[in-house]
Amino acid sequence: MGRSVSLSPRVSEGAFYHRLSNRHYTVRDGRMRRNQKDAQGREVNPVEKTIDFGIGSGNHAVTYVHRSAEGRLIELPVSYYALSGWAMSPGYDKPDHLDFRREVTAACLFCHSDSSDPAPIGCGRCHGDGAAHALKPSRENIVNPKRLPASRQLDVCLQCHLETASSGFPDSLRHAGRDVWPYKPGEALTSYKTYFDRDDSKDRFEVNHAGYRLMQSRCFTESGGRMTCTTCHDPHSAKARNACGSCHSSPHARGTTDCAGCHMPKRRTEDAIHVRMTDHKIVRSPKFEEPKDERHEAFAGGLKAFYGVGLLDLAHVKQAIDSGRGTENDYRRWLALEPGSSAALASLGEALMRFGKRAEAVPLLEQVRLDDPRNQAALNALAVHHAIEGRLGKAMDLLTEARAANPDHPLTWINLGVTHEALGDTRKARAAYLEAIRIQPDSSEARRRLAALR
């Protein structure tokens, strides 16, 4: 965990061509560059970002992150894997990936960093705030997980090592009033989050499935709550020990030193096929197929609570919205279930705009703009509203704000192009569409508008 973030990463030079998106990537001198080739073999659509820090110890992989001039953290699209070298970052091995546009949120960073300002995981993640303990060491002012009940010991590990799915449906939701970092070792994890799973019997194995798979094991369910991660793992060295003999006393068990090799085999994960992880679902005779491609399909079925209770209604609403099936009622229910959420308010405003209810949408979007002046969704939706009403100057002002807050947002450039066209400036419109295409080469909307302009 002390190597979860590298603030001065040593980056190997290399190159990688991603066939599915037809993009060439090179890594050199602490920078990552992408380009495409036109019909004559000339370089087009170049984008280059600095590599500012790395996430991952390197035992399996390192994914690199860029910090923009505006302070946004952007996941870079190519990672370095111990097994295969340079390849697409997890979730990017598809034609329409997010390239240099995927923002690393606080929720994404939580399991990899000690705080919102990226730093390696420290002692406090398991032992709590150690400031008072450093001044006057005492058993009373530090958390020793060994002295916690077994369920709370497990929660200390599960705060980072429990993920039921990396995509396809909302795997977990924080409870009302809980921000990302306030989980404290020793409290019930279920008072902080509820975790969800698919309401089907499909067997899945992903990168961060250690806790998820362990909790489905018969060894775990029949341990009477005694089995935790530290039953087998030394939490400080990360070394594993063969603890199976403490329960299994057959001659086979007594004579075996590597139970995990057969009953917890290393496998390729479905969401990141360039790594092999230990499958923590302990079974007598494992049977599985190695995935050949990353699996990105959304799940449209029902959900069930996996760890914790509550928030199931919100999980289903989020699932419908994230999959593009959300109705107006879904957006309103999201806001009712999370009334203080700017994301919910902005999404409802956007939805009402799409549904032709601009009079209802505008006050909501203006409220989002007050609460979050950099919110791209609100700025762009309001700009479209003012342009439709003929207030092109106001639309241009809003889009200029949006561009300053995030110059890598292709929709902002498309809307700038449309507004420049309406103002009669085809030269600036063309430049805006070309910038949108440079940032997102697969943007059919930008290409369509550029072709129409020509």
C-alpha cells in the first residue's frame, strides 16, 4: 500500500497501437502522446499530456495520471503491465474509449491514495488518525485492528478491497451525509456504504474482486464470522501464509503447503485482461475460461444488496440513468433520494432540456451553476437554451466559461462551433469543430457538422 501512488514515477519509453480505435500512442520524456494517420500516412489529431504521477505498485500494472492546468486529474489511456508491457488502461480496450478525457474523481482515488491530493496509502488507512498517538503513544488513541471484532477487522480491509463490479451497474453507494474520505477504521463499513450485486447467478471475476469472491466462499460463510483477510495475509508485508490446516485436518490438507495454487488459482480478470490475479473464491475444483477481450457490457437486470442494507431504490435509478434508459421520473427520483446532489440536479436539468421542458430545466441548471460554477453539463445546457432563444452573446459567454474550466471537453467545442456559425463566423466554427475532433476523433457529431459547414 505504501507504493499505491508514485509521485515521481520512473516511466519506461514505449509505443502502442490500438487497432480498435485506430490510435497510436508513444511514451517518451515523461509525456504520453496520441495521434492518428490520414490516408496519406500523415499524422493527424495529436494530443500530448504530461505524466504527473502513477497509480499502482507495479506488481501487476501502473496506470498514469495527468494533472491539468485547471487542477483536474485525468487518467491516461495507456498503462504499463508487468505481463505484457504497454497496453490500453482497464476499461479502454474498445473503439469508443474516453482517451484523454476520463477524469479521476475522489471516489476513484479513494482506494489508491491517502487523500484527495494523491499520496501513497499510509498507516492511517488501517489505524486511523495517528497525530495524537505520535505525540503521546497510547492504546487509547490509535486503532489496532487486531483488537476489533472480526467483522470490523474485515471492514478495515474491505473499505478498499470490496468491489462487486468495476462497470455495468452501480456497485456501491455512500449513505447520506458521508463524503469520500470520512470512513474511519473501526466503524461499520455498512454505515458508510451499501454494496450491490447482480440479481443473477453469473460467475464473474474482476481486478478488485478479492473481498467479493472471498465472501462467496464456503470457507468464509461457514467460519462463523471468524475468517478475515488477515487469516491468511500479513497486513504489513502483504505476504500470504497457508492457514488452511487450521480448519482442514485431512492427510491431504496436512501434507500440502500450497493450497492456494489449486483452490485459489491466478486468473486473467474480465475487466483488465492484461493482469492475472488470485481468485479468492475458495473452491474444491475451480473451472473457468480465460477471457480473450475486456467485457464492457452494461447489466440491465435487477440488483440486490450484497453488503449492507438500504439505497436499493437509488441503485436501480442510477442503473437506469447510467445505461441511457432513464425516464424523467428516474431523474426526479434520483434528486428526491439525493436532494443535495449537484450531479442529480444537473442531470435532471439536462434531461428536461432533452424532453423539451426548457422552462423547467433552466432554473435547475442556474442553481447548479451557482453551486458549481465549473459544471460542464450546466454551462453547456444553459448555453444551448440561450442560443435557441436568440441570445447568442450570452451563449458565447457561457461556453467561454466552460472552455476555461475544461478545454478538453469536446461538447463545449461543438457548441462553440454551432454558435460561431449562427454568428456568421465560419472560420471560427471550422476551427472549433476541428478541435472537438482532435480531442475526440470518434465524435460523429463534430464530423457531421464540419462536413455540413464545408
